[in-house]
Amino acid sequence: MARTAPGTTTRAGAHHAAAREALLRYVLRPPIAEERVEPQQDGLVRLSLKRAFADGTVAVDMDPLSLLCHLAASVPPPRFHTVKYAGVLASASRPRWRASASDRAL
């Protein structure tokens, strides 16, 4: 399975089954690993955390609807950029041209 560097365009041609499979696995991966979600006897769902919190909490119990609400809240709205640039790298920054060497001859 071919891997690409972060930030590069991923393409999967019609005759590249391995590239299509890799792209689909990436797009269809779940937001939470299945091994970390456990249904409990009392109807709650236990979500095991990757790392313990500072207070020692290693799992969170919640009802299934609350888990779905937390998952839905992490999905950005359509056409909403999740990466924001501030300071000199912001698109409306006046001194941005100084930080960019693409327009100047080196």
C-alpha cells in the first residue's frame, strides 16, 4: 500500500486498486476506535481514553445519545475551514508579503 507525504494530493486512478483501497480506508475510518467503546449493563456507553486525565480518569461513561451529540459537535459545517492562520500568516495581514519569499527573487 503506497503512502504519501502529509500535505500532498492523494490520487487513486481507475486501475490502481491499492491506491483506491488506501484512500477509502482513510476516508471511512471511524472517529473513535471500536476497541475504546464498550456498552455497559446499565445502558450507558464507556469510552476509554487514550491517555489518563491529570486527575487519573481513564474512562468516561455516558448515555448513547450524549456520545452521538459529542461526535456530531466535532464535525465542522460545510465549507468551513478548520485551520485558521493568525499574525503574519493570516490572509489579511499587511506585512504578509515580507514573510513570503515566493514573490521576491532570492
